[in-house]
Amino acid sequence: MKNNLLLGLAITTLLINACSTDDTAAINITDNSIINNNNGGTTTSGGDEIAISAAEYSSDLVLEAGNTYSISGPVIMADGANLIIGEGVTVKAVATGADVYIAISQGAKIIANGTAANPIVMTSGASNPSAGDWGGLIILGKAPINSVTSGATSTSEIGSLPYGGTESSDSSGIIRYVRVEYSGGAADGSSENNGFSFYGVGAGTTVDYIQAYEGADDGIEFFGGNVEVNHAVVINCQDDSIDWTEGFTGKVTNAYVKHGADHDKGFECDGYNTDIGNLSSPKFWSKPTVADVIIVGLGSSTGNEAIRLRAGTQGIFNNILIEGFAEGFDLDGDAGASSDNPTGTGVINGDLNVTNVTFTDVTVQLKNDTGDTFADADFITGIGNATGTDYATWGASWTVGN
């Protein structure tokens, strides 16, 4: 059921079309001081925050520009429903960890249109927020993944929601000028949320100007799919800043990564999920295009790696500036094209390479642990030519933690 939004002269009316899976009635919130509860799917509001019930929504949920909302459990958009978020919206999550998140299911869409002046912020509601306070934003699409047989679906680490398929041009909506803070709540040692989790997300999805800040796990992780992400910022995330696996073949362009005291890799790149296997037929590997990137570490004496390439990943890198790492690129794998982890074969065949890279305070530019023999020049060309990305310009005003 879908209601119309009416604006009176004295009262601003917010309509939230919220139907949970048991088809309960929609809820109308008429101002910021009333509780209006209609047969379940409860949504309440009070003070300066409007509470959104933990539920699976089968019709549109509209968050109006400039308002502040709160969530205390999973908010899941079902197939056919849209989560529509206006500019300047703040969503505050109760700081109980992995069980609080926003998920856009296969067939649903998020329309999150922030601006540089008024970004959309998803953050912890704690008075003293910290990494891991809540889950983060999960997007699930219908694009190919290599952790299943052709056309099948897998399920997400958090929420066990389906993703993957055969629709490379699938659209999960628009994410523009969105910042996710203090995310990465862990359900257990192997199931952890990220800032942005892109599960099988297709190229029809628009992702432009996003930031993951102070997360307990990865900032941005791609589980297959071929979504293209432009203007991505990851600052102070405690695991890998940008991570891909399960056959990701999209693009990452204009990215800025900055490490905090607790961190792992700048990029961690897997050709497939080694806990599951490369089950695609015909078999394919991760092979994204990555361009115009700055990765800032804590100095070469700290013993860290900027970019780890492993498990047969391929990828085409261009204009990469790396500063303050013991190792620039660390390649891991097994020898031979028929091996389970043919990372070196990708270099030999021209499917994994870097053009134009600048190293500043980097001790080892390339470490080859693939088992295959190749010259450094087979992997890296144009050393000293990279300028990275103009983060100071495009990241101004809407990002934090600089």
C-alpha cells in the first residue's frame, strides 16, 4: 500500500511507506513529536530524530532532506522497494554492532542523492562513537560472481541475503555523496560488516563520491559484480581499505586511502574467495580497472603493504601514487596457468599490470611471491610518472578525517 504525502501550511508531513514482510499497513509520521503506530512495522519519532523500525520493507521508504533518523536493527529493502534519501540526511545507528545495518536486496534500489554541501551521513548514534559500532551499508545485485556455478546466487556474510546472477547491467540505484562512519560490526570472527559492501552489484548502479571513515573492518569491499565506483575515500579503517574478491570486474577511479594507527592493506585483491573456491564455469577471475589513486601509509618503517594481489587476481592499474609503505605491491600465488592461484600468470599474459606509478618512502616496490618468473618491467612501467588524484579539490567539504 502506498500513501500520498501532503504538505500543510503549518506542519511538514513525512510519509514512510513501510510494509514489513507480513504485509502490515504503512506508517504515516506527521511531525517530529508524534508516535503514529498502525498495526506493526512500528516507526516512531521524537525530539530531533525520527526512528525507523527494524523490518523488511516491501514498499518505498522516504527519508526527507535535512532530517535525522535513527535505526536500531536491520533495515532491509525488499525486491521492488526503493530507499529514497534526500540530501543532508543523517542516519544514526544504535551502537550494538553487526545486527544494525541497512541492506538493499536484489531488485530493490537505493536513491541516495547527497551533495558536496549536504552529504548523506550514516553514522553511529553513540555519544562517543568508535569503529564497529554498527554494520554499515550493504548493496546486493544480480551481476556475475565466481563463487557459484553460472547463474546461481550466493548469500551475504551478514543477513544471509542472496546476490549474484547473470545481469551485468543490473542497477541497484544511485549512491552519491554518502559517508559511512564507525561501521564494521562483527557477528563472529569470519562474518564482519564493512563500510560499503557491494555484493554482485551491476554496472547500471551509480556510485560517485563515497567515504568510509573509522571502520573496524574493510572500508569498501566488492564481492564480484562489475559496478563502477568513482571518487572513493577510505580513512582510518582497521582492516583493508579497499578489498575485492569473487570475480570483481568493475572500476575504481579517483580513490584516496589514508591509514590510521590500526589498519591492514591499502588494497587487498583476490581473484576469488579462497574460503569457497572459484566455481564459475567458464572460470573467470577478478579483473577490475583501477586508475587515479593515492594511498598514504604510516611510513616505510612500519612494515606494511600498500597493495596485495593474490588468489589469481588480475587487474589493470594506472596512475597510482603510493607513500609510506615497506612494500608497494606484494604478489602472491602459485606457479603455472593451471594452478589454483595463477596470479603470476596474469602478469605474464598482460592481464595484471601497472602503468605510471610513483613511490615515495617505499622500501620494496615489488615483491614477487607467485612462483612464476617475470621481470619487474613486465608488471610495472612508468615509475615516477604518477600524480594520483586531485583529492584536495574533489574531496573538499564533504569528507572528514583529512
